[in-house]
Amino acid sequence: MRPPKVEDQQLLEGLMGVLRSKGYDGASLNDLASSSGLKKASLYHRFPGGKKEIAGAVLQYVSEWIDSHIKQILFNKDLPPAERLGKAIQNIDALYDRGNEICIIRALSMDTGITLFAEQLKQGTTQWIESFKSLGLDMGFTEAEAQKKALQVIINVQGGLVVSKAMGDNAPFEHALKGILEMYQLKEV
Amino acid sequence: MRPPKVEDQQLLEGLMGVLRSKGYDGASLNDLASSSGLKKASLYHRFPGGKKEIAGAVLQYVSEWIDSHIKQILFNKDLPPAERLGKAIQNIDALYDRGNEICIIRALSMDTGITLFAEQLKQGTTQWIESFKSLGLDMGFTEAEAQKKALQVIINVQGGLVVSKAMGDNAPFEHALKGILEMYQLKEV
DNA sequence: GTCTATAATATGATAGAC
DNA sequence: GTCTATCATATTATAGAC
């Protein structure tokens, strides 16, 4: 078997970049091909199902990212909760390039994306919330408090990203991240 | 002059509905025409600039909505601040159909929309934030507190909408709105 | 596995009748 | 002001050479 010109991870990173900035309908097969360094027909070889399969694979990749960069961090009982939170927030800040990048879940949550990927979008969001809920419980908050805080975490992240994009200014996103730390009664990243 | 088949407001409501659920790239001229009850060529007669002019007109319409349903409510010194806040939140809840509808600012904040409408998106967001800032000042909060709360209001609305859409559940949005009310009830004199 | 070339369809936009 | 018909282009998707 001939080795691939572009490795899976690099390929998926490029594809994700296009999907998150242009959305499902806005991302053409040519856009996706350019981003990955492959030609259109080669993309079809790697993803016979076309754009739908590409977006599905990207969402799977994102789910793995959340698992390794958020869930496993926040569930790690070997570290103090405050330290876990700091690391998770750092990872989130980097994922969205300090507010410059759009979240793929948001990008794929328009009509077409919801129709095709409702289950994966819900699963990724749930995964995120459950991770922060676990942190809250470890910090001694009640079930209800931990749930409420976890929901507010993702609301702050998504809201901060939308507002920062609309304003053309990263400050709202960075403010939203700071608000998360305050919510858990911390002051430094 | 022949009277229009569809009045401006009704036309814009239909066009906005398509744009907010499908986004700029996902909304085809045929989609937009169907929603409005006009044929494609008739849409071009009303909006010679095509889709770009349509989206621009919708954003202008939205700016007027924010002015009448949020700004004028929150600036109305004839009512107690708490009452103004309640009315504004009710209007927001209705605008997004309790979390079922996507915000047009979010929908047009992907790559294409930002390229075309950066100024209008920023203006609408600023208008919104300034309105809530005024409320906070009237409630006796400091400049910094009022600004921070106002920013958190729109972060909660946008974040709540994204999370609700991704989860397929209105609860996050309704929770986010409740959080706004709580945020303004914590004031102590 | 990747490429060039191309088919089939959808889309943005216009012409001209009524 | 609205419509049907049409054009030019872009898009999804496939065929076949290397």
C-alpha cells in the first residue's frame, strides 16, 4: 500500500480549520482540499462519503481532543483541582487561539450541521459539561452547584467566542475565561 | 407604481428567518425567495445587490429591533430598572423563541459574513452591550461593574443559544437568561 | 494513493414579457 | 413589481491514468 501524502492528524487539522471558519455550507470541497494539501479527488479517496464523512471525522477528532485535553485533565485525581482547572483553561485558550478561532461545534450547529450531526454535537457538548461537573464535585460543590457551574463554563466559552468574533476583539473571550476562574474562586491561569 | 406583493417588514422577517437558520453561505437565493413568497428575480428587483444587499438590509432591520426592544426599554427612566430588565429579557426570550432560534449576529459571524458585515455586526453587538451598561449604571453599579455585567449579558445570551442548539434542548438558554436576572439582583446599597 | 479531466447539478445573477 | 426562461459559474462527485 502506498503511504499517504498527508498523515491523518495533519489532514484532519487542516479540514477542521476550514470547517470552523467557514461552516459546513461555506466550506467547499476545493477549500477543504487546499487546506489539506491534497487534491479534491484524493480527498474522496480518503473520505468516500464526501463532505459529510469529512465533517463527521473532524467531529470524532474533536471528541478525542476534548477527552485528552479536558476530560482526562479534569478527572486526574493526582493533581489538586485548582491546578487541573488552570491546565484545562490553558488548553481551551490555545484551542481557540485566544478568541480568534471559531468553535467547530458552533460552526456545525446551523441547520445543515444539526440535520447531519445532531448526535455528535450533543455528545461533544455533554462530554465537556460532564468534565467540568466532575471538577466541581471534587472541589466540594454540591451536585446542583457543580452542574450549574459546568453549564456556565461552556456558556462562557461559546458566548465569549461569538461576541469576540462579532466585535473583532479578543477581550470578551478572555474576559469570559477569567470569569470561569472566578466562578471556581481562582485568580491566576 | 405597482404595489408590492409583500410588504417590507414581512419580507425582511422571512429573509431573516432563512439567514439565521442557514447562515449566509447556506442560504441560497431560492431559499430566500421561497421564504418571502417572491420569486428569485423579484427579490433582485427589491434588492439589486443580491444576497449581500439582502443580508445588509436584514442586519439594519435587526439593529432597529434592538433599538426598540432593548435600548429604548432599558433607557426608559420612567420605569424602575428591575422592571425594565424584566421586559428586555422577555423580548429577548421571544426573539429567540425560547432558545429555538439562532441569533442572526452569530449566523453571520462566520468568515463570509465577517468579511462583508464586520461593521454592522460590531455595531449591533455594541448597541446591545451599551443598553445593558446603561441599566447597570441606573442601578447604582460602578462604570466598571456595569460594563462587566453588560458584557456578561450578551455572553450568556449567545452562549446559551449555542449550547441549546448543540444540545437540542432549550434548558441551557433558559438557564442563561435566569443567570442574567440573578446577576442584577445581587446589588447591595 | 494521488492526480487531471470531466460529468451532473446547484447557484448567483440577468433579460425580457406581462 | 412580478414572473418565466436563461446564462455563466461554482460545486459535488466520479472516471481513469500513473
